[in-house]
Amino acid sequence: CQDAPKGQATLVHCKGGFGRSVLMACCHLIAEFDLPGAALLGWVRIVRPGAIVTPQQEHFLCALRGASDLEKRLQVGEIATAKCGCVVS
């Protein structure tokens, strides 16, 4: 969340903690550090085995080549945003 203090940890969680929350955290990392989604997919599956559980989540993440791709999806309304700027679905 963009309102979170810099240098502070942020907890992101969904019911299971493997799909939506990991995808949300990846979107934050892409926006913050301009990382490609495919590279993040490999990393999160190492640090969180079983992460990104559906083919749709995997396809979405791998289609993001960086922050500009994420920004484009936000602009065309493919992703809804909360007032604080967090991505929600």
C-alpha cells in the first residue's frame, strides 16, 4: 500500500495465502522495483512453494514485463484499485 511507511513491513494475505496474496505482493514488487513478472514467479515459488495456484494467475504474472505493463493494465481498467492505491480484485 502506498500509504505504508517506508522501511516498514507490509502483510498481504488472503484466505489461503498462496494465490491472491502472492499475486498482490508480486504486483507491488513490480510497481516498486520494475521487475518482470516471470522472474518473480520463479522467485516466489522458491520462497513460497505452491504459490500462484491457478493458470490465470500464472499467465497474468508472466505477462507483466515490468511496471509499465502493470500501469497500462491499471489505466484500461483491467485491475480495480482501492483509494489507497492497493490492487484489489
